[in-house]
Amino acid sequence: MQSLYFDLRQVLEKQGNVVNSMVEATQEHNQALQNSDSVEILATVARLEELSQRLQGLDKEREKLQGHLARRHGLQGDVTLQQLWSHIKVPAVANDLDMLSAGLQKDLEQLAVVNQLNNMLAQRGLAFTKQLMRTINPGCDTYAGGGQLKTETNDRAVISIIDKTI
């Protein structure tokens, strides 16, 4: 059973490292959003996707180990890490694992805050782009895609090749 706790500790440490990398990448993404650097935005999004997939794999591994430990302790249903810590006989090990999981939780909360800020920046950027597009093309369809002047005749658009207003 000690090896399962050791394995769980390693998984929690790996998760912590991945989450720390995600926080860094999210902050870089935030800076790229502020600078409107589309190349950097795409690069950080790709990095975040890769880190997210790695975190998902580690989370599945953690859940598997957590389930094994819960069954070994005779616990039923979905058992939280806190419930497992209370069954560890060595207080130093329980305290160490508790500190690891608490640090991971704190980093995940920080990640959520930066992600929320990034979503807000992305929405504002999108709103600005839409407003700019409305300014450039206010919705009057004076010219067709080929540059021909459009005129309205009998409620249907007719394309005139020669602009007779000039």
C-alpha cells in the first residue's frame, strides 16, 4: 500500500508541474492577447492544449490510484483525497500528500482566474473587431464582390457594370 501512496505522490507532483506550466502559458497567452500578437496567441493555445491533454492523462492515473487506495481501505463510492489522507497511518506522509494536493488546488484556482481574464480579453478583442468591421462595411451593399455597382430594381438586386453616377 505504501507504494500506491508513493505512486500517488509522484502523480500529484507531475500534475503540479503541468499546472504550473499551464499557469505560465496562460500568462503568456494573456500578454499575447494584450499585444494583439496573433502568432503568439496561436502558439500559446497550442502549448495549452498539449499541457491540458497531459494533465488529463495524469488525472486519469490519479483517479485510478485513488480508487485502488479507497478499496484497500474499504471505502465505498467516490472518495476524495482528503478522505484518503485520514486513513494514512504515518502522519508525515499524510501531511506531505495534503500539502501537495492543497498546492495543486491553489494553482488550479490561479489558472482559473487567469483563464477568466483571458476569456474577457478575447471577448473584448472580438467585440472591437466586429465594431471595426461594421465601421468599414456599415451594411450598405453599394458594390458587389467584383466591384460592380448594385442597384435596386423591383425589390431585387441588379448589378450594373457601369457606374452612371460619376
